[in-house]
Amino acid sequence: MPWLTIALLLLFGLLFVAAEVIFIPGTTIVGIVGFVLLAVGVWLGYRDLGTPVGHYALVGVVALAGLIVYVGLRPKNLARVALTNVNDASVRDARWPDVAPGTVGRTLSALRPAGTVLFGTERREVVTRGEFLAAGHEVRVLGIEHNRIVVAAA
């Protein structure tokens, strides 16, 4: 029965190494578990089945693990799991001012000191320099500071 335990340890060790190299590269925990299982299987092979069987297990494990690593790390196989396409899409950067300084709008909510202003048909969140303004006042854009539209009473 010890040969079955050793064979299963070696089999699962090789499967874990194969999973690490081929299917889920970069996790390292699966690979470490695989190498620990292989080491324990080889050690038990030496201890329970004798030196010749331990040598066969060691040579077989080294050869198979080397083959798995070689096959898994070939550039053709890496290209299947690597991101190779380039994303040329762009998004509107919120830091770019779409409301120019000097633009006039009307407050939709009270500005205490932040609130909502309607510029044409566009609603924007704005701030004042500290003053409070009631809803319905006309405001003028002073500028864009730290991604915020700063307004004052017009």
C-alpha cells in the first residue's frame, strides 16, 4: 500500500506543477504545494521502497517536471494566455474643462457652497468661493480648480 500513496503524491504533485505553469501562472502557492508533494513523494519512495525505487522516482519526477515547465513556458503557449491586443480606446478626462471660464449659468439648487448649475442644457456640480447662493441665481464660471468648477454670482 505505500507504493499507492507515493504514486498519488507524485501524481498530484505533477498535476499541481502543471496547473501552476500552464493554467494559472503567477499564483506560486499552487506551484509550491506541487513541489512539496513531489518532494514528500520522492522522500517516501526512498524511505519505504528503497534506494533504487527512490532513484527512479527522483529521475522521473525531475524529467516530467522539467518537461511540464518547458512545454508550459514556450513562447507559443505563453501567447495563448498573454494579452496581445492593444486597446486604443479613450475616455473623456474629467479634468478637462468642458465649461469655459466666463460662461454664465443659472443655479438649480442652492449653492452652500456646492450645488448644481445649468449651463445651457448641461447640468454641472459647482462650488463657490465660500458664499451661499439661493436657487435661481445667475452665476459666472471663474475657473476650474482641482477638478471642480468654481463660480461666483454674476
